[in-house]
Amino acid sequence: MADNVGSKVSFFLVGLGIGALIGILFAPKSGEETREYLSSKADEGREYAQRKARELRERAEDLIERSKEIMARQKDAVNSAVEAGKEAYKREAKAS
């Protein structure tokens, strides 16, 4: 899953770079206007990358929380099984 998101971000950044290069080559605007435009697009790209990184971090935190909850339930189930086994062993030992 993280590979997929990283791949999408990589494609986005490559596309952004290619678009910027083509924009410079065929720019109908003056140099200053073009620089402002490219600067704003770079800011948009940076904000997009930061937003996606935040989303990815939040998803990872959610997965970690769910994993901890599952592990706690499994631990409780194993502990209950061990205690039941001990009790059964003690009953069998007294009965013998």
C-alpha cells in the first residue's frame, strides 16, 4: 500500500517537472510571470505532497492502533486458555 502511494507521488512529481519544462519552453508570458506561475505550481505540488504524507502518517497510526488492540485481545485469549489448562491440570492431578 505504501509502495502504491509512493509510486503515485513519484509519478506526480515527474509529471510536475515535465509540465514545468514544457511550460517554460512554450510560455506565452514574460519571464517574471512565468516564474511566478512556476513558483505557485511548485507550492501546490509541495502542499499536495505534504497533505499526502500527513494522510499516510494518519493511516499508519490507525493501523498501529488496530494492531495493538488485536494483539491485546489475542494475548487475553491465550492467557485465558493457559489458565484454563492449568485449572484442568490441577483438577486432573487431584482426581488421580
